[in-house]
Amino acid sequence: MAWKRREAVRHELDGPGEVAGGTAAKDETPQPWPVPDPTPVQPSRRVLTIASVGILILGILYTLYFARTFLLPISIAILLNFLLSPAVRVLKRLRLPDAAGAALVVLGLVGLSAVGIYEIAGPAQEWLAKAPAVLRQAEAKLHPLRAPVEQVKRAAENVEQAASDTGGQPQEVVVRGPTLGARLFGFTQSVVTASLGIVVLLYFLLAAGDLFTLKLVRVLPQFGDKRIAVSIINETEASISRYLVTVAAVNIGQGVVVGLVMFLLGMPNAPLWGALSAAAEFIPYLGAMAVVVILTLAGLVTFDAVGHALLVPGAYLVVNLLQSQVVTPMVLGHRLELNPVAVFVGLAFWLWVWGLPGAFIAVPMLATLKICCDHIERLEPLGEFLGQ
């Protein structure tokens, strides 16, 4: 009886699959296949953020490149606004309204630019007209130095011609583009249109004064945010204005010194070389290299002795090195010095996006970006990277 009770208890514990032999029978009922979840796998938030940032960067690059005709005059006008706003403030302290002060400053800028272009246009046109003869004379004087290079070049051309000579005469296809007159007319028209837009926009920016600052203060809801925004705007604008004024003054000073040196060396049209040096200094590295090449050619044409001719670019290099290594760091201070790597990358980028005008404003735009980053807490790492 006890044995039967134990078997009954074991039967209840093991369940209905128990058989007489004491082993449980397996359930032979076929199980259905698992149905896949129709909900798609969602990408992580980090992947979405990286993709969004990449798309945003590509969109910005696309806009900068294809909208350069529209964005370039606006950028130049904003930089000139930072440069000339201190003069408008000085006139305002003298009881002159913003609109009248802005008109006076803009007219003064246009007048000085017109006088400078008029004074330089004649010598520049004369040198451009003599450019083919200048190149031939310089090539003739440099021929003894180029003789070994020319021999190697001729040998390489002979080898290439012997390797590619198949007896047939290839036909040359000439694709005719627009004439030189059409290109010059189109270039002049675009320059005049852009300059007019810059002047008009610059006047409105200078005449507006603190209008945009006041509107920003009205938009922000909290008083603390308003105070911080006004402080950042004022400090940033003052720093940018100080930087641009200082750099412009240093470049103009270098142009004056270079003009005097060229006059002492006996170079004709010394003011032309001074103006060229001052303008080229806004393009770091490439501008100085271009001036060295131009002065070398001009010196070889002007003087018979090669040593005297090479003294012209050598004197310019001495003045340029003194300006870049002594004067500029002493005047600007290390806080506003830019990283050479960042300058080179920024110069290459803006030269690719906006061409030669972009190269002229590349360094001022980098400096403006660094100053803004230094005054905004979240962007301080970027400002540290751009700095020296």
C-alpha cells in the first residue's frame, strides 16, 4: 500500500506525461516557427547625430561654394563694418547722428580708394603692357642659371617623343572660348556690381549702430541672458575692430616702408610696389611669395647687374620678416596670434571656395571666428585650437 501511495504521489508530481516505466514521455506536438518582429531596427542616437552633422557640413560647403556671388559681398561688408565702426562712434560722440557719420565714413573710404586706384592704375597698366618684354628680358638674364635645367628638359622631351612616335600625325582640336575682351568686360562688370553692393550694405550696417543689439535684448526672455548677450556682443565687436584696425595699420606701414626702400634702391614707381606689398600682406605666405617673384622680375629688367637686381626682392624679404616676426607679435600680442596650421588650412579653404577675394579675407575671418569663440564658453576649445 505504501508503495502504491508513493507511485501516486510521483505520478502527480511528474504530470500526465508519466508512463508506467517511470520515465516521462516527450511531447511530440510540433512547435510553430517564431514569427519575426515586423518593427524595423532603429539606429542609435549617436549614429543619427553623426549623420546629421555630416549632412549639415556638406550643406554648408555646398551653400558657400555655389552662393559665393551673394555671400562674398556680405562678408566683406561685415568685416568693413567692424573695421570702421569705431570711427562712427567717434563721430557720434561729436554730436553727429549715426546716419550722417556712416555717410561721412563711407564717402571717405570710397574717396581714398578712388584716389589710390587712380594713382596706381597708370604705373600698373604700364607694367602690364610691358609684361611680355619683361618676361623675355628676365629669361635672357636668367638663361645661364637655367641652362642645366633646359638640357635635362630637352632630353626628357626627346625620350618621350621617341617613345610615342608611331608615324601618324595626330589632329589637334582647338576649343575656342570667350575672347579676352569679353572676359575683361564680364570681370569688370562683376567687380563694379559687387563693390556697389558692398558700399550700400556697409552704409546700412554703420548707420544701424546698435540696432541689432537692441533687438536681441528685446527677444531674450530673461534679464541675465540679456546682460550676458550684450557683454559678449560688445567685447567681441571691440576685439574684432581692434584686431582689424591693427592689422590694416601694420600692413599699410609695411607698404610705406617697402615703397621707401624701393625708392632708395632706384626702382621706378616705388608707390606701386609699396601698395602691392600692403595688399599682398593680407594673403599670408602666398602673397609674400608672389611679391618676391614680381620684384625679382622687375629688378632683372630694371638693373643690368644680377646682384643689384636680386637686392630688390632681398630687401623686401628683410622688411617682411621684421614685420611678421617682430612688429606684428609685439603689437597684437600672443592672445590674438593664429595657429600657422589653421591659417594655412583656412587660406586654402577660402581660396577654393571664393577664389582670390576669399584669400584676402581668410585671415580676418579666422581671427573673427577665434575672437567669437574666446567669448563664448562652449566654443572655447575651438578658439584654443585656432590660437598660437
